[in-house]
Amino acid sequence: MKADDTNVFHTAINTLVASNECEVKLNNINFHRRLFCLIFNLIFNHKVVYLAVGFLNKRWKFLRTIFVGYSVEQGYLEPYAFPSFRSYIKTYKWTPFLAGFFIQDGKLGLKFFISSNEDDFYRADNKENLIQFASRVEDIRQISGATQNAFAGVLPGVLYRNRIIRSMSETEVVIKCILKGISKVQTEEGYIGDIPLIVLGGNGFIGRRVIRQIKGRDVYCVDLDSEEQVSYSWPAHLKGSPAILINISRSFVLSNYIPHVWRELVLLNEVYPEPSPKEVESYKEKGSSVYHLAGVKGRAYPSFPKGYSGAIPCCAAWMNQDIEVVLKKLGG
């Protein structure tokens, strides 16, 4: 065997070994995370435990939030449940599974997830399931003495529009986080002054409230109509100038605007889930930086998955004047 062939062979072997080591480490992490979630749920997800927590919470006020997330894709469910247990979870897709807890500013939140997804939420024949689900969550909150319920993604909006809940505790803190995220992106990119903002989803429930808070700068509200691929209100005249594109609409809309992105335009995503690797790569090919608002500073056990690791999602957090956001630059 020639020397060059030997080097190539050794490089391939080393790469394979390193890859296998990473896979083993990841599998070990997932195993321990799933085991923790399973045991935590089996021990603590009972009415008698919530009654005990409620008794203690009356005195020490340590429990703030009951948070419920859901899986937008398989990758969000895998870290929390063993494959053999996922079929059970999917059978009881509206039953909250207790997956751990998180700490923000010295207070606790409990995190649950359900295996139902956005397609389930929007089906008209599932309204009764939504009502029963929200009732279960509210029962847990009342028994445990938590201050508020909070829901991930589109779930609070769906519950609110169906008049199942009367208010959304997530609104104020999400708006605060977005505004802080804008300032942090400008600092990271070295953009000075009140550069223009383009808001995807500016006519939505959160979008309208964010725009009201922004003073003294040009804000362009961009929303898709049902038959549009790209909104007619896209501010093409800004091309070549520094600007921030803020996504508070839906995750899938980002790909529609890739042809219209320019180098000085920076993307700030607040939407769950974070942009896909393919979307990030497409934006970076245009020279644009991509940031994901992972949430606020805090600790979660086990950590939230994927783009939310190392933070508490904005929708799960509670309001604090000194709240510190966690921003992730995607794609290196």
C-alpha cells in the first residue's frame, strides 16, 4: 500500500472512530435524559404530589409556571421518551407528560409536553380534546399553587381563539424578549442607530403589540395572504442597506423570502421551531447572518431540546424587568 493510500486509510478510520464516539456520547446523553424524564413523570405526575407541592408553595412561593410544549417534529420528542414509550405517549396525545423542571431567577417552573401536534390543534373535531387538555393543565396549576400556565408555539393562540383561555401569560414576556433580542442583534452585528425593521407576522396577535412598542424607526409589517408566496408589502427598496428581518409569524415562511435577502439584512427568529439547517444555509449563502432567540437565561433539567438548549423558551419564562435573553447565532 502506498504512503498516500495509507494516510487516506488512517484518516478515514480516525473519522469513523470520532463519529462513532460522538454518536455513543449522544446516545448516552439521550438515554440518561429519557430515563430522568420517565422516572420524574412516574414519581411526580400525581395529584397527591401536586397537593403536597401546593401546600409547600403557599408558604414559600417557589413555583411560578406550569409550561406545556409539543413536538413540531420527531426530533423534539426523541430526547424525552424511549422509542418503546413513544407509542404510549402518542396514544394519550392530549395527556400532559411531566418531563422535568426549570429555574429562572430562583423560582421554579414545571415542564410538560403533549404528543399532539399543530395539525391536531387546528382540526375542528378536536375542540373538545383541547378543552379537556386545558382543563387538566389548569387543574394542575390550581392544585400546585403555580402562578400561571404557559404554552408553546401556536398553542396559546389556538386556545385563545377558541375561547378556552381568556388571557395569554406569554404575551408580555415574549414582547420584552423580542425587543431585547433586537438590541442584542444590533450590538452583535455592529449596527448603529435606528435601522429599519421588517416584521414577518406584524399583523398577528404578538406582532401588532411588538410594533406598538417600537418608537422612532421605520418598521415594515409583512404578512402573507392565503394565496401569496411573498407579501406585496416586502420593502424591496431597502436592499443593500442594514436592516433586521424579525420572524414572529410561522417557521415555514422563511424559505419564501430567501430570493429577496441581501447581505446587510440580518434574520432574528423568535418562532418555534428554530430555522432548519437548510434555511440557515440558504440565508448564509446570501451573506445574511441568522440569529435564533432561544429564550431567557435560566437552567432546565433536563435541558430543552435543539435550538432551545441552554435557555428557557420565552413562552415558558415569567416577566422580570432585568430579564436576560439568550441569542444563538446559527450556522457558525
